[in-house]
Amino acid sequence: MTRRAYDLLVVGELNVDILVKGDVEPVFGQVEKLVDSLQVTGGGSAAIFAAGAARMGLRVLFASVVGDDLFGRLMLDLMRDAGVDVSHVVVDPELATGSTIHLLRDDGDRAMLTDLGSIAHVSHDLVDADWYNDVRHLHVASPFLLERLAPSLPEMMRLANRAGMTVSMDTNWDPAEEWALPGFYEHLDVLLPNENELLALAGKTSLEAAIDAMLEQVPVLAVKRGAEGALGAQGQARIETSIFNVDVQDTTGAGDTFDAGFLAAWLAGGTLHQSLVLGSACAALTMTQVGGFNGQPGWDEALALVESQTPEHAPGLRSLVR
């Protein structure tokens, strides 16, 4: 196969995250409270993933829609700064760019308030049919949020496979908690859920039962388990990796950045174990700063963390052809 113009195609949401830290429990009755900090940064699972993948050296083509407003311009600037090709993102003056307010408590818990805005208008119409022959891999993120795009995703995945592309998906949480994805697994190569999402998708109460059930539908699983690390499954193989020791400031987007690191290794010909290690390193580094776009590493930075804490894994990662 001749070299394709892009490594990744991502069709998904572009929205800002407004991160509020401190005493964030609101008191109604027009009571004003002071918080420790408020930060506006890039958000959206698809966008955070795409930015992380681009920083890892992958050539990323991104399709979406934003409003002709401050948040929309900010998101496009952030994506360009990360190295993502957003030249095909539609700017619609009739829409407001989506946004999410994250209320971050000191105990690590959070509450989120989302205005879908332009997210609700992401659709298959944004995709040029020629792209399937120009890209190596399609990544699907947050299908439960993208109600207009979701019905077209199984066909997009089929077309991607037919054109020689591989396909991955990170479902993220289903707000309706129905977890129905008809046709989504037939052309899927890698599924990247967290543990709770995997249990819900499989309809099981134990991790092993959920893995067994999903492996009947998907060739490769990479399961994010928070403080328990990550678990990979492929055929009869089960591989567990531990977390890296870093000063955690914020977990926003850590799972999406894990996906970016995992696929950077996997698309470079890495083993399942190598992909899990690199994904975990990328997730760890982004957690050292507040916001999903902040702290995302490049390949050399991620490899340096691996070398410093798990040096036995570094030579294999260093040898991958990128």
C-alpha cells in the first residue's frame, strides 16, 4: 500500500471546558461564592484525543462544526497549535460552540454541566468520501453524545474497513445508560473503554466476564482502570500494566490521551503490551496539568517517563518505526 496522507481521521465534537476548582457547591438565592480557580481550555473527547495523537507525531485529519464565536475560534486555534488539520471544520454563524462546565471538588469528584450547541450538529455530511483512501485509521469517540452522527457511524466504519483502514472506538459514558450500539462492532479493530463502560457495554458485573463477552465481538480490548492501571485483552492473552507515579493535578481527558498514546504505538506496529505502556505514560503526563489539552506529551517526553520508571519497556518502544 502506498503511504497515505493521514494516519488518523476523527469526526467529532469541538467544545471548550470551563474548569472550576475549590468550593464549587452552588448556593441558590443569588449567593456569590469565591472559588480557587477558573480556567477555560480545550475540551471534547474527540478533540482531546486528536490533539494528543498529533502531539505524538500522528498526522490527524479532523472533521467537525463550531460556531463563529469566541469558543469556536479558541478551539480551532488550540487544535492547530497541537498539529491537527482542522481545515475542513465548518464554522456556522447560526450555531454556538458547545461547552462544558466542570465543577472540580478537592476530593477528586466532579460534576459537569454541558450545553451541546454545535456538538448536536456533527454529522456524516462533514465527511468527504475520498478521505477513506487518504487515511490509515478511523477513530470513533463519544457516539452516545453525537446523536446526529451516530446512525451513520456503522456505515462509516464499514467503508473505512473496505478502504483498508483500521478502526478504533472509545464510547465514553452513555448519558441515557442504554448502551445500545447496533452494528458498531462488526468493523471494529480496537475498543478502548474504561472499566465501568466495559461492564455496561457487556451487561456483566465482573471484569473477566465482560472481557470474555466483548472479545466475541471485538479483536482487541484496551481497558482503562484508573488507579488500577490498564488491561489489554486479545484472544487468550490478558496483559496488565500499572500506573506511572506522577503528581496528579487533574484527570480531565486522561482516558482520551491514553487512547492517543495507545494508538500511536499500535499504528507504529507495537505489541498490545507496548501500546498499553505508552498509553499509560501519556495519560499520566496529561494529569500533571489542569485541562485535557494541557500536559499532553510528545513521543520523546512519553518515552522519557517510561525510561525513568519502567526502563525494561523502553527499548521496544524506542525501536518502533514512526
